[in-house]
Amino acid sequence: MNAGMSIRNSAGELSVESIRKEPAGHPALLESQKPKTKNRSSATKAMQTALLLIFGSVLLAACGRPPASEKVSEKSPDPARVTIWAAVSKSHPATEEVLGTVRSRHQAVVESKVSGRVVEYTASPGSRVKAGDLLARLDVQEISAKVDQAQALMDQAGREYERQRLLMASKSTTQQEYDSADSRVKVATAALAEAKTMLGYARVTAPFDGVVTRKLADVGDLAMPGKPLLEMESPAALRFEADLPEAIWEHVKLGDRLTVRHSRTVEGVVSEISPVADPVSRTFRIKLDIPEGDGVRTGQFGRVSVPVAEVRLLLVPKASVIKRGQMEVVFVVREGRASLRLVRSGKVLGDQLEVLSGIEEGDQVIVGDIARLKDGQPVIIQP
């Protein structure tokens, strides 16, 4: 073979710049004549690996891209017109609530003043009565007999007095006998009046306008002084009674107006304060006059708020706080957008609500129709 000679085989064309002459059968010549299959195998594997990598990348990209039918163009919500309220910190009295009971200012246990058998009840529990109305009637035959006796003595004394008067006119009797007859008439008159008064006690009447609350005896029972027959009270005059611990007793004065909550919230005026403490409970009883109202009944449970100090409360309108499940949220304005805040509320003060955490004083809280707002929605503040 000569230098620059081309050797062609099944694997293609190979260029040989120089081939030294070697003896026939020399290993170097045999080696140069072998096809370079090893290099071609490495190149093929590298190409296959590259193709696999490219295919995998395309496949991953195709899997991560949503189908055309699922593509949703998110549109920014329209700006909402809102009204704002600046959260303010106000001074408010710190109070301690004390339990109490609603009672009537006018209560009475009705008893009979004479002994007798109960023959009739004209009023039952729940009956409204006026002062002087008949509640019960007693059988008092002994007193009726005394009235008849007093009446007979009265008639006799009257006749004797008339006789002495005629004699005195004719100067047929002495002045002493005339005066004695006059005195007997006065004694008989008084005895008759007393007997009739006792007979009137057989009619048990209402001492004031009110409602019968309890009946403590039945028809046929023996009534006597000291044995209650009925209980009644006036629903038009109510009061609230509570026992204050000695630690806060000095914070209350006569005439103070305190908030009382029972079936509704009212304002009560302190009308009585016990000057001594109960030796067992170490409490002082106070009584507050409260107005009459629908649904208010004596015996109802309630609470009175006693001011003990001054504190600062962060207040917002109740309408600005909404509940979502167990959470309370408000919206505040931040850079022209509604920002959702989780808050924790405290006391309710009229139409305002105390906020314990979640916002700060001066935050612009959105009020009004906030249920439709979304976090981050643009807002336009209305004056």
C-alpha cells in the first residue's frame, strides 16, 4: 500500500495519511484494517441519551400545562364603594358583675285579724286586684252575736237617756242621773262600733293594687291572726336586689345609676344600701329601683354592673364585625384595598363592640355591606 491510499469497506471510507510498509501479517497492519465499531457504538449511545432527555423534558412540560379548556383568565374584582370608621380608644369604666334577683317594692302577706273558718276565696293566684277588693270571706258567728248584743245595749241606753232628758226638763231628776244616762249611751255606741269593726274583718280585702301571687290556705281552713292566707305584690313597682362583696361595696352610693341586665337591659337607681354586712356571706345588700317592662317578673335572675375603675377600650361598630364559623373578622383599608383581619371581640357597649386583638387604634375599619367583600379587593371610600 502507498501513502494517501483510500481503503473502502462495508463500514464506509477511511483515509489513511501514511501507511508504513510492514511485513505481511504484521499486527500493526492488521489493527489498522479493523473497522472502528467501538467509537460508533459510543456515539450512538450518547445520541440516544440526548434524545431521551429531550423527550422527557417535552413530556413533563406537556403534563404540567393545563388543557386549553381549563384555562381561566382571572379577572380582578370591581372596586367596591365602602364606608369606613376609624377604630378609636375610649375611656370606659371597668365593671364587676354581681348576681341578683328582681323583686317587687310592694309585697304583702295577707292575714285575717279575727279567727274564723274560711268559707270563700274570691281571688286566685294571678288575679289582678285593686285596693279594697274582697279576697276571702270568713265565718265569724261569735262576732255577729257581739254586734247584736252591742246593738241591744245601745237601744237600752238610748231609751234610758231619753227618759232622763224628759225628767230633767221637768226638774224631776237630778243632774247626776242625767249624766250617767248620757255616759251609758256613749259607752254603748263605742261598743257597737267596735263589734261592727270586728265583723268587718271577716272580709279579707286587698291592701293595695296588685297581683295575688300565692294562696296559703283553702276553703274550710281555720284563719286566725298570724296565719297567712294570701301573698300579693305590685308589678308596677319593681326593684333589683343584689349582695355586694365588701371589696366593691364602697364604690356604690345612694342615687347612683347602674346597668341591670335580666330579660332586658335597663338602668336602675340605687335606693337602699345596707349599712352592715351579712356576718355569714360578708356582703352588703343593695336595692335598685328599675322600670316596669313587658316580660319582667319578680324572682327573675339578673346581673348588676358595678364600676370599679377606668380603662381604655378599642371600639368599632358591631356592624363591622362578621362571623365566619368560629372566627370573627373585619376588613380594614390598606393602600386602597380591603384587607381581611382576624379579631377577638370583648364587651358589647350599645351599638359598639370592644376589640381585644387583631387591629390597632386608627385603623380604617369598613362598615356596612361587608359580607360581599374579598381580601385584596379594591375599594372606593365614600364620604
